[in-house]
Amino acid sequence: MDAPNTAAPSPATMDDFDRVDIRVGTIVDAQPFPQARKPAIKLWIDFGGSIGVKRSSAQITVHYEQSALIGRQVMAVVNFAPRQIGPFISEVLTLGVPDDNGAVVLLRPDLPVANGGRLF
């Protein structure tokens, strides 16, 4: 993982924030991703409603086992263009923050919420 950006961010507007569609979804499947350059897990996340199930590649192998991810709610950006990662197409960006060693810790709601709920 890259070092965190410590530069002061440039100001953003509410319009900037509104363009990024961050939703909650539930992981319904998690598979190994041995073809990834950096250790990663392939995720299938159910956002419900019109969004449905989307795929994501996440570099979360330090803190998470595949089987323990099923049923976990996570936050993800659902309106970025899909990215080809090796033989896999990642459709959403699963969100996390670095721990003290730079390993990803997933973001999730404090309490169970409906899939597809938008961050505001």
C-alpha cells in the first residue's frame, strides 16, 4: 500500500461530494485472487435494488480471511468506471483506511443497515 497522503487536501464543494456515490453493501462471496500483483481477495458485494451484486478486488489479506468476510457489510464507491485487474474486472472501490503498518482496515456501518444505503 502506498504511504498516506499527508499534503493538505484542496477544498471540495458539496457538488464534488455528491458526484461520488458511496453505498453500503453486504459481501456475498469472497475468493482468492492469486493472479493479483499484490495480495488481494475478490469480493462480490450485494448493494440491493437497482445496483445489485458488484465485484471488487481488495488488498485486505492482512486482517481478513475470505470465509469471515461473507455477510460483512462494507462501504464502496459504486460509480467509478470498472477497472481491469489482471483477469478480473473490479466494478466498485471497496473503502478502507490504513492501520499503523499500512494494512487496509475496511470501512463499515456501526449497525446493520439496508444494502444500497447512500453515504451522506
